[in-house]
Amino acid sequence: MSLKTKITSSLLALTVAGIAIAGAIQPSSAKKLTNAEAAAIAGIGGFVLGAAIANSNRGPDYYGDHRSSWERHVDRCYARYQSYDHRTDTYFGFDGQYHYCRL
């Protein structure tokens, strides 16, 4: 998920949480919340909700490598063989023959 998407979802969640909290807060007989307290509660709620939304779309990749298995295969083959051609998935061996990359 891109940074722009995370920021957008966090701001959206903050807005929704702020509106929900502002509408749900009822003044108590002992003390009313100040604007700063209500804003702090809305901010914390929005942060938590935004973090939950941002992490909900996480795929099976747990190590931060968002490349496909084919892209990782191609990178390994390029690193190992100078003559590797990703279009045919082959490299030119020392025996003068083309071989498939099996990394």
C-alpha cells in the first residue's frame, strides 16, 4: 500500500472518528469535556482506526518484499548469470549451449 493511500485512509478514518465521537459525547453532570480533550480523543480514535484500515489490505508478504515470485526469480538469475535473458528465461553456458535458469 502506498504512502499516499495510507495517509488518505488515516485522514478519512480520523474524520469519521471525530464526527462519531463528537455526536456521541454527552455532557456529564460533573464535568464537560473541553474542546482540547474531545480533539485528543478523536485524534487517538482516528489514528487507531486508520492503522486498522491501512493494515487490513496486507497480503501474504510479511517481509516487505512486494515483488512477485517471477520478479525475484529474474533478479536471482541476473545476479548469477551475465548472459541471462528474462524473455526466454535462459542463459548462455560455458559449454556453448543455452540453459534454463533454475534458481
